Amino acid sequence: MMFTIRLATRMEFVHPDDVARAIGNAITCDEVWGNTYLVGGGKDCQILFRDFFNGIMNTVGIGLLPDSAFGNAPFYTDWQDTEES
């Protein structure tokens, strides 16, 4: 599947402890009930699939693959706008 994803796909990571903290804080905050908020890692946790994948390939000693090895299928990740949350 990873070879079908477009290299320009934006990805954002978040630590499970941060998600747990957000949920814990939301439980005691009446203003959040009935709303949907996004939780993400922020600018330091945002990366393009190209950079993420190339980092892995370089780490294991394979190196960069040509762009033609990848597809153009959309993927369900993106950078999160967490300003409100």
C-alpha cells in the first residue's frame, strides 16, 4: 500500500500521552461537549510522506527510491488545525 500513496501526502504524528491528556482535560470541561476537536502533534510533528519514507529507507541502508516507484492515490492523513482545541 505504501507505494500507492502520493509522496506529497501530509502526515502529522501525535504522542499517545498527549491524546490521553487531551481526553482527560476534555472530560472535565463542559464547553467541549457536543463539539469535535482535532488533536495533533503540531508543527514539529508534521512531515511529508516523501521525507518520512526516505528517512526510513536511508536508515535501513536502502536509500532513496525514484518518484516513479510511488502512486498518486490519496491517503487519509493531513496536518491538523488544532488552534481551537
